[in-house]
Amino acid sequence: QVSAFCDSFASELVSNTATSFSMDSCEGRTVTQGAMFHSNETGEHIINSFWHGIPADANADRVWMPEGHSTGRTAVAADEIVIDAHVTEALEIELGDTVNISAGNESASFTVVGTGYHPLHVIMAPEGTMFPPEPGQYVVGYLSDTGMARLTGNAVGTSNTIVLDVEGTPSYDLPDTPEYEGEEIDAVKTLVDTSLSANELDARVRDRGQNEPVEVMRQDLEGTKRTTVPFTVMIASIASITIVLSLQRLVQSQSKEIAVLRTLGVERSSLMTGYLLAPLAIGGIGCTLGALAGPSGMNGMLDFYQDLVGVPIVERSVPSSVYLAVIGSTMFVVFLSGAFPAWKASRLDPLEVLSGQNEMRVGSNLLRKLTSWMPTTLGLSIRSSVRKPIRLTMTFVAVGISLMLFGSIQMMSAGLQETMVGGLENDQSWDAQVYIMPDGEQPVIDWAENNSANYEMLIEMPLGSVADADDIERTFTLVGLDSFDSGMRIVSLLDGNAPSGNMTITQVVMEEGCMNFLGWNIGEQQTVHINGAPYDVEIVGTSTAELARTMYFLRDDLSGILGVNATSIYLELPEGVEVNSALVEASVGVVERQAMLDGINSILDQQTQVFQTMMYLGLLFTIVVMFNTMIMNVAERDFELATLRVLGASTRSLGTMLLFESLLIGLIGGIVGVLFAYGGAVGFAASLSSWQFFFPVTIVPSVAWQLMSGVIIIAVAMTPFGVWRLRRMDLVEKVKDLSN
């Protein structure tokens, strides 16, 4: 049948004028779930596995064996196997070792002749999930076609998968873009469907845009590109505000020198040029340091990502265009930041400066009345804090942007934790999920009853599709459960009710991501395609978001549509009962919940390391901004503080005033920071979310309090510096111009 299909497809390509592509290869493959029986010092372990039968002369989907990151060669003989390099270190598998594997009821021993990678397994996760278990908890192996026949007991050439490759690269749809780019691949898929029908073959057709592991990495890359710009803008904004405030303080502290130069005839343009050189020098030094450190930072991030994914990154270079873009934009921002203070320096009035009038400030009568009921120290603190509202506002904006870096990452992490782990950990109680062939549930049920284990059948298949508002086909997973609130997998409803069975229009629950992207509402009737056939469904509830788009049915309803009683079985194992070889042989694969949780938590822990880098960067910016604000607040008021000291105010009372001022700035800055952080988290999640992967954002009170507390602590921690400056102040020097 494979040969007949390939001949038919080649003929269709030649005779069809809608596409200009010609066939490069058409190959039959056998891929199957199974298990590996692995023994080490802790005993014998049964590991969920996936096996590929790849002919030695295969043209497409070959094993990738990059130099320096793999060993050995591909499998040729019937007793040879290549083990995926993701797991060889964890399982301590080396060339020449013998491994015992199974597929269904058949098992055989193979000799390891190589380690490598495969495009379908760039992320080492079982089909249906994007979360790799702990290293060594899932194995993929690549046999020869004769080796697969030996393992399964089928004839050589028997296939359950056909791999097609055409000359060139047809455009295919990118699921995370609003445009539809799949016209060329659709023309090829139409011919595939025609050839399938002509040869009476039933198959699910997927193109390269539906290779989920690769698509995850591509969308991760695109998400990183989208977030790089706002993060860079935020960092540049903080730097810009800091430079503006610092240069303004510099101009103010040197106002007398500037006035003297002006009286001596120095041109305003000369002064402006001089003060523009300072930020340009700062930017030049910073860009030089960044350019020198950039390659090391890039390699560090690539090494981290390589360890995270497990696939070697062999191409590493920083294009000169990146250097030019970053350095050019940075110097432009720095130049603009220095322009206003430089212009202000050139516009100083020498007479006003030398007469001392620029140092005299008259307080606001309105503000004095508003704070008259407060204790003297507190009222003075408030009036002192808002004496320069523009600079104070810029400080709050800088703190808010800093906390956007710090807090948005924390809120995103909390949302990811809840989405990835919350439901699996809190709403699901099964210990093992046993995958079965159609009508293959009875051996598993017998095993469960013999071992006093509770069981629950379910249907879970990625066979749903729907056209969105742009008429682009979107796929989703169908899940059929016996109960929504009392089974081993509880569905958490945000709104609506659980479906009722045997209704004229089948009732379903859609998860939050589907509802948001499709714009559907509870109570609506919609038409979806299930396994290619249209069906009307009624939306009766919305469940909490999951990373994958999902539609929930009652199992009996979904079974009637698909003609399948169950695709897997949940097991609750009593104490002392573990997954054994008998259960593995009765199934096509077993996944243990704890292993899945460990894998997800491991991924989150590694991802958190990246997030923490940005978090600590934001925290560092917050500290710098607050410290800079404290220095300028105290330095600008040397005259006022010295006057208060001369009039009898103690250092303690002035220190208390500075403390109240810091608390006020910290409190307002914290509130602004939380608002900025939430807005940043929403924007960050929106930039990363797509139909495949939806990231909800929720306000976690503990995160908000942590952000506010952090800013207040930083602000208060700066107070000792102000007190130290007060104690070192030369009162005679500061008040000698009081006669003015």
C-alpha cells in the first residue's frame, strides 16, 4: 500500500498544475510506543519509550549525529539501535551496551551502536505533552527497518507512518501569526488526500508546521525576539531617567561656575557642547564594555538553553548588524538624555545665580495648609518630598519601570506555575496513565482489579479543529471524562456548569484559552470538526486555562462520536503496588504522574533561572534609582538642612524627617511599581501567548506585597546615607551665604 500510495502521489504531482513541486522521497516507517527494561544499582526500571524504524538509506527524518555531540553510527542490522542522546548520560548507556526493549507484547535485545538526535524529539517529551519528564524517565530509540520488524513481529516494510518530502520548501502556516502562510503546503496536502482516497487509506496528515517540538522552539524564539525590544526599551528608559536626573544635579551643583564662565564671555553653545560630552562619554564607555562582554553573555545563555532543551547549538555568532543596532540606539538615547540638562545649563542667568536667588525656595501655601494638622516632622517630610514634582514623578516612573522588569517576571512565573503544575498537582489524583490500543482496555482493567487499584477510563485525542475569525483552521485536544468533579481528573470551572449527557446538541466545556482566542461565550452553539467531520456543540462552561487548547466532553458522548471507548486509563495505585512488566505489556505506554510533575518542575526551575536574571536586574535598577534619588534629595537641600541645624534641629529629628520621606517615596513607588508590573506581565504574556500556548496572568497578593515591601525596604535602607551626610556637613560653609 505504501508503494502504491507513493506512485499515486508522484503521478498527482506531475499532472497537477496547482503546484510546481516534485517529489523528492516517499518512505514508509513504523513508529510505536513501548518500554525499556533498564537495570542499575537501584534495581530494575520500566521506562516509557518510543521507537522509530528508520531504513539505512532514509532520505527524510534521519537521525542527526552532530560531530562532537554524538557517538557511533546509525543502526543497520536487525539487532542494532541508536539511543537518543538526551538520555544516555542519565541512564549511563554507552556504545556496545545491550538494551532490552519492548513494543506491546513483543520484546527483544539490541546492541547500542550510536547516540544522536531526531527532529521529532528536539524536546524529549511523550507525544501529547510538551513537558519532558526527569532525564532517564522517557527514552527514544532509532532502529533499522529490519530491527523494527524483529521487535514488532511484523514483516519488513510494514508501516504505520509515511514520510513525504518534496523538492524545495513549500510555505506552511505559522500558528502564532494572524496571516495564513500555508497555501503552498495546502496544495500538496490536497494531493496527499487524493492519493489516500485512491488507495483507500485512512490517515491523519500533518505538515512541518505541525511538528510540535520544533514549533515550541520556534515560538519560544519569536517570543524572545518580541520581548527583547520592550525589555531593551525599559532598560534604556531607566538609564535615560538616571542620566537626566544626574546631569540636572551636576548642572545645579556647578551653577556658580557656569555663571562665572558666562560673565567671562563663554558662548552658550560651548557650554552646551561641554555638557553633551559627558553623557556621550558615559554611553561610549558603556557600549564598549557591553560589546566586550556580549559574546561571553551570549555563549552563557546558549549554554543554558542547550542544557535546558538538550539539543546542541552548533552555530554561534553575533552579527555585526546586532552590534550596530544596539550601540546606535543606546548612543541615541544617551544623547537625548543629555540634551535637556545641557540646554538648561546654557540658559542659566548669571545674575540670578551669583545673587543666590536660585537657591531660595518659597514653600507652597496650599501644601502647608494641607499638612498643618500633621506632626511637624511628618509635615516637613511631605513638603520636602514634593518640592520638585517633576523629578519626583520621574523617580516614580523609573521605579515603576524597574519593577516592571522585576515584578512582571514574578507574576508570569506565578501564572506559569499555576497553569503547568496547579491542575496536575491539585486537581488530579491518578498515579499512572496507561495508554491503550482501541478496545484494549480489558487487560489493563484486569491488572488493576488483580492489584486492588482504582481505575478510570478516558479519551484524549488531538482530533478537534475549528476555523477562527480569520478562517484559519485551529486544532485542539478532545478530552472525554466520566465525571468533572469527582474523578481522578477534576475540571476546574471558571464559569458555567459541567455538561449533561445524551443531549440533542452535545454539551462541552472549553478551556479559557480557547474562549479568549475564538471569542466564544457560554450558551452559544458552535460547529467544530472532530476527526474531520462537522459536529454542533453547545458551550456550557469555561475551565481554567491550560497551555494546550482543550475541549471537554462526557466520555460517553465523545465515545459515540469517535467510536472509541477509551484511549488511556488512569490508575490510583495502592501503597506497595508499582508499574510492572505485566502492565507495560498490556499497554502501549505508561506515564507516571510524579515523573511528569518532576519533569515540569525541573523545567520551571531552569526557566526560573533565566527569569531571576531579569528579576535581579530590575532589582538592581530599583536600588540605583532610589539611591540616586536619595543622594540628590540630600545634596540639593544642603542649604535648607544646614539652616535647620543652625536653628537647633537635631540630627535625629532631621534623620526622622528623611526616614518619613523615604517611606513616602517607597510607598507610592511601590504602588506605581505593582501597577507597572501587572501591566508588564499582561503585555509579556500577550506577546508569548498563541493558539498553541496560552499564558494567563493573575494578581497574586503575595507577589504584590513582596514588590511593595521590597521598594519600601530599599527606600528606608538609603536613609543612613542621608544621616551620614548630615553628620559630616560643614554648617559654616553651607550657611555663609544666608545674608543673601
